[in-house]
Amino acid sequence: MAHPPIPEDIRRFVLTSIPSVPHLEALLLLRAEPEHSWDVVEVARRLYTSEKIAAGLLDDLCRAAMIARGAGPGAAYRYAPATDSLRATIDALADLYARRLVDMSNLIHSKLDRKAQQFADAFLWRKGG
């Protein structure tokens, strides 16, 4: 039995605000323990990735106002959506991701596939022009 379509507001949020599955996994990790302060090493370990990649994910999520970073070198990160509306959207996304992991992953990957194709097409146009 086919699932209903992904709600348009969640679809739009994913396509505009979630660059990759690792970004979503990092966001959901921090959301799962909102009172916990996470350092880069801990996030990297939990996501089975390098500290450099984890730091990039966390910085991207900070810029998107989904999480916040404390002050000073080595400061920890916490789940802290900037608005109640953003918090509600992330909650809905987390619920949908838990129930429809493959559909949500495919949606995120479809965006990456489109960007790769656009890049390839732009290269071909430049090369042929």
C-alpha cells in the first residue's frame, strides 16, 4: 500500500532547509536530548563521521537557526530552534522521518541529484558554447 504524499510544508522545508541526510541526523540527534550540550567530538562519534564533517553539519544547522552554539572555543551545541514555528516544523519532520525513513531520505537525495544534474548540465553548456 502506497503512503500518502509527504505534506507540502514538510516537503518544502526539506528541499529548502535540509542539505543532506547527515544534516537531518545531526538535527534529530540534538533534538532527541534538548537539554544536553553536545560537543563536536560527541556528535562525530554518534553519527559515525569525522570531527571535521560533524563541525560543518553543526555550523550549517546554527546558520539555519535550528540549533545554537555557546560562546568561546570548544563551545557546545544545543537544540534551539529560533521560533516556535520552526520547532513545530522540525517536530513534524522528525515524526515523519521516524515513520517514513526511505521516503524522506529519497526526497533529500532527489534534491542532491537535481543539483548534481544542474551542475553537469551547466558544465556541458559552457563546454559546448
